[in-house]
Amino acid sequence: MDLQLPPGKIWQQLASHFQTLSDVSLQDYFAAEPDRGQRLAIEFGPLYLDYSKNHINQQTLDLLLELCNECQLDQHIADLFSGSVINNSEQRAARHTALRNPEYLTDTVFKQQLQTEKRRIIQLHEALANGQIAGFSNKAIKTLVNIGVGGSDIGPRLIVNALRTTSDEPAVHFISNLDSHDATKVLAAADPETTLFIVASKSFTTLETRQNFQRAQDWLLAGGCPATALEQHFVAATARPQAALAAGINSDRIFSFDTSIGGRYSIWSIAGLTAMLAIGPRQYDEFLQGAAALDTHFVNSDPGTNMPVILALLDIWYRNFFNTAARAVVPYEQRLADLPAYLTQLFMESNGKSVSRDGQSLSWQTGGVIFGGTGTTVQHSFFQSLHQGTTLIPVDFLVASQGDSDHAALFASCVAQARALMLGTTDNSLPAHQVCHGNRPSNLLLYENLTPYVLGMLLALYEQRAFVQACLWNINPFDQWGVELGKQIAGDLQDKLTGTQKMADADDDLGDDSSTRRLLQHYRHNKNQK
């Protein structure tokens, strides 16, 4: 196979080494290395990573670790935590790590803003808990509805669903989709008199958020709220407080965060306001502390015993040498059902890039597809492809080592899948369609139980893993220009469909290509038939 690789001596040595492993199976490794399961493992606090079921030997690891030196990973990590301008396309630092660890806060203005907003959030939480925040009819708030999209939705949603029970108050819901059915379903279960909306948007101009903000206002007005009392039902979390003020949010209800915080990294910031209010300041602080602990491990540990570094190196190994296009993430805990979606955004928005930091086209593979779901449910869907498909898909398994009386069955199912992917079927008499050849790699990440601290560690672990990937691929993981293009075109087409732009009825005014013209014609025709 002709591998396209980044420049560098170690990359080429890895390519040569890769050719020597083609006939070695995972079973061969375990047979030759009785202590492999103990040796290829890292334990840090409540986390335990077993990465022994991967197509690597000690020489592979040594070369991959040398790659860190060749790519100056230490300097990249130092730049991240020092607040240097590492998002070069937008000329910004990436300060999300400083939000969870005051040790890295060197900007006094940034630090003061963070402390001020934290005090205000605590006050808001206490007022909500004491029934002091009321709606237009003076009834206390009973329901919180988060309006946001992307990082302003996925992160808070993950935390709320992972760390709260259905009996906790106030009730918390999320609206993100431009499709009106999303808002309709949520609002049908809420009461206009007792609902508070948290509008989370970095720019406060995002189409989905702006549209759902308007739907919420219309719903309140239809429910009897006077126009003059609308502001009682809204709180904003944004990097542009003036835009929120102009949209009608009371200045006392606007919470701001710095523009250096990217959306997919914003759960640690004011953008996670809904989660902060939902789980409370104490649990949220534990969540931050868990992430800070993982950051400390990342900064201070040698690469060979560094969880995010090892995981990222394995990702590089499979993506650039085995040419894998995807990785599956399977948490064996229903409370982590939103984790695969969260990681899809984190990795694919961060590392789905085809140019280097300095804007040069790349000839090597970068970030692939991240997908997943909760075990044991997905064992009955895409696991068929994991076991017998023609595409090699490495897997991350996550499972708690503690649980209720039924937990043994769940834990056994998780470990069994990792073992089955490695071994395959062992009965040589089976017909071909029943044979699983095995030799499929996986990581298994254990944690004691899902506390706020552990969840913080897990999310920071994956963030730093994505960062290391980007450093080795020489790409910028902190911009997302590809996200913007579709938004721009959608705005232009919406103007044409709604008549905002002056236009004739000529077909040419509906789009620049025959497909777009035809689709818009169908829309206009069907709309006119109603």
C-alpha cells in the first residue's frame, strides 16, 4: 500500500515497521507476551485504560513516542496551556483549559471576568432553588429550557442527562433543531408561566438559536405573557453581550464568556450555564476538578504513561498506516448516551481538516469518522459490521467497574465484545457466513462510577487526545471554517424562498445550478399549492 505520510524521519520508519507486522495477529501478541494485559495499561485516579488489544509491539510504541519528539509535542502542549495564540487562522488563544484550572490563568482580566460570572451564576442558582425567580404571573420557575446548537447544546445536554435523575427539579429540556417539531415537542410539556429559557450562543446570531428564541417568545405571548414581561423568562450565555441586549435580554440576565472559547470546548464556560444550574455549583466544581486533574496528568506525565497521548498515537497508527476511516465509541452506560454525539463534534469539527496550520494542502489522512452508541443496545445494530465487515473499525469501550445488582451482566457484555473482536470464532467447522475472523482492535476504558469528577476527566481526556492528533498532523483543531459555508448559502437561499430579496419569477433567480433550481422550484410549487 502506498502510504501518504507527513514529512519526517520517524514517519518513514513507522512505514517500514508497519510492513513487518502484516502477518502478526493480536492472538500472536498475547501468546508471545504473557504480561501484555498488565504492561499495556495505564491507571490514573479512577480511570484505567487497557490498550493491549491493539496491533502494536514495543517497537511500534517506541517509534510512535519518538514521533512525539519529532513533532515537538511538548512545545505544542506548553503553547496550549500558556495561552499562546495557537488558533492561527483566527488569531486567538484556546483558553478552555484555563476555565477548569486556575493555575493556567495568567490573564488577570480574563480571571476577573470568570470569577465575577461564577458568583453571578451561584446567585442565580440560589434564587432558582429558593423560588425567587418568577415568571410573568409571579409563579416560581419550574422548568429550564436550553436554546442552543452545536457546543451550546450537546455539552450541556450530555452533562444534564449523565448527572441528573428524572425526579430532580427544576425540569430541564433542550431545543436545538431548526425543525419546529423540536420546539413544539418540548414546549408541549412546559408551562409558559413557570418556564425560563437559557439562550446559549457565542455570537447570538446563529440561525437555529435565533429562530428558536423567536419561537419561545411567540409561545410565551400566546400563553398570556405580556410583551413587557418577556424578559423575565430569558437568560443569555454569550460572547457578545451587546447582541443579547439588543435582542431584548435584560442586562442582569446576560452572562458572558471570552471569544477564545470554541463552541465544542465551551462546556467549561458560561455556555454550559444550563448544566451549571441543573446540577448545581458544587457538582459543577467537581466536574471542573476532574478535568483539571486530567490536564495535570497530560502536562506532567511521560508520553509512554500519558493516557491522551497513547490514545492519540494509536489513532494516528490506524488512520495513517492501516488507513482506517472510522472509530466507534461505545459507552456501556445509558447515562452516557449523548457521549458519542459529543465526541463526533469534538473530533470531526476539530480535526476534519485538509490544510496545514499555514494553509498548505495536505497529502496525508487526518481526522476520520467518529460514531457510536450505548452498549448493549448497539450490539444489535452496527456491531455486525465491527465483527464481520470488510472495513477495519477500531473501538473504544467505556464501562464502569461498579454498579447495581445487574451490573455484572453489563460489565461482562462489554469485556466479552472486546474479547470477541480480538479472537473471532474458534470453531473451524462453522460455515463461512458464521465465521468472525477476529483480529479487530479496541481500547477498554474503565472508571469506578460516573461521578461529576469522572465525567470531567473523560471529556478532558478526549479533548487532549484530539489535540495531540492535530499536533502530529500539523493542523489547527480550533477553527471550523467548513461549518460556515453551508450557513452562508442557506441564508442566501432562504432569502430567495421567502422573497426577502427582490427577484423575478425566472428560474435563473432560484439557483446557480440545475439541481438547486429544481429543488427550490419544488418547494415554491408545493408551498403555493397550499
